[in-house]
Amino acid sequence: MRTAFGVMRSVRIYYGSRQRSAAMAAFYSRFAKPRDLVFDVGAHVGDHIAAFRRLGARVVAVEPQPAAARVLKILYGRDRNVVIEQTAVGRAAGTTALMINIDNPTISTASADFIRAAGNAPGWEGEAWTNTISVPVTTIDALIARHGLPRFIKIDVEGFEVEALFGLTQPVPALSFEFTTLQREVAYASIERCRALGFDRFNTALRDIKRFVHDDWIDHKAVAAWLAALPDAANSGDIYALHSS
């Protein structure tokens, strides 16, 4: 019951505002056009899927949590332009331990370091990861082999972002990954991985506000400096990367 309540709470939060949904679609229209393929890695209950489908994009939605995956199948299982992959994403295929936050499933994670960093950090008091399950792991490269090259990849995997990026070895036009001020080192490593893959222009957005912080796209040094200066209270956001090709 607690799992169901936590997931339904997420559904209410992420689907409760038509204005938010419209703003998300408008924001992502720069990355996804009708018939483009998009990967939503860490889809949770699918609010980003809704935005991408509103734009006419095809979506591969990746979500390892059984309860969240069930919600995705209820909401999108009959949409032939949405493929649901119930798996985690990492640097190599296999299995991993997924630690579930039953009351706040959006921050369930495969990263023990993420949980240690949360500890009793301000804003994270009371969070508990009380259930652990084994889930399969695939790679972004394997997803590309199965479904084709995406125009855009959104990665939101609670501290496991750099692991997901190491499972990508080929260029895609654009991607985003979540960062937290709890684990800036993960974001720095993710920026460096993007550089190694040929991404050379970056921008940022804070938390769930789908609006770029920077008027112009900036280089890796500038985005890392911005992240270093960000106050802890900012909590989280997304870094966007464009490929030079």
C-alpha cells in the first residue's frame, strides 16, 4: 500500500498541472520533432513521455521500478509510438541492486553513494531507502541497437548518470542528465564523459523549471564553474549537452 501511495502521489504531482505539461512540451520542442526518436532514461511515471508524445516524437521509456513500470504500461502500453523497457541503464549489461524509497519513489536509486550523500543533508531529512531489489541492466548502446539512434536522450537516474553515460559510445545530437548539489562530483564526471563523446556546448536548468539558465550555450569549463558556484539550496537540475556534429 505504501508503494502504491508513493507512486500515485508522483502521478498527482507530475500530471496535475496542464500548464506545466504545456511548458515542458514547449521546452523540449527544440530537441524533438514529429517522428523523432527520444530515449527517456529514468521515466518514472512518464510525465516526460507525455511531453515528447505531445510533440509527436516516438519514445523509448526506460524504468526499472516495477510499480512505476506498471503505471507506464497502464498509461502508454497501447501507444504504438512508446516502447517501455523495464530495466536500469549502466555502463555494462548485467544486474544491479535498486534501492527503493517507498514513500518517495522518484528518488529510488542504484547508487549507494547517492544515499550516503543524502544522509541527513538539508532538504533530505526523513528520506529512507527501505527496500532493495535486483533489476536487469542494459546500456544506451544496446538500446540504440534495438530501437535506433535517438535525436535526444533524457537521463534522470539519481546519482547513476555517469554510469549510464559510460554505456554510450556513439554520438547523438543532444542529451540531458540530472545533477544534484549533493553529488557535484557525479555531474563533473558526467560533463567530462560528454566531452569525450564529442559534446561541446552546454546549458542548464534548475530543478523542474524548464527554462535555460544561460542565454547562450557555454563550454564545459563554464558549465563546471557555474555548477561549482551553485548554492547547496539549489538542490538539483539538469545539464543539457549538444554534439558538435
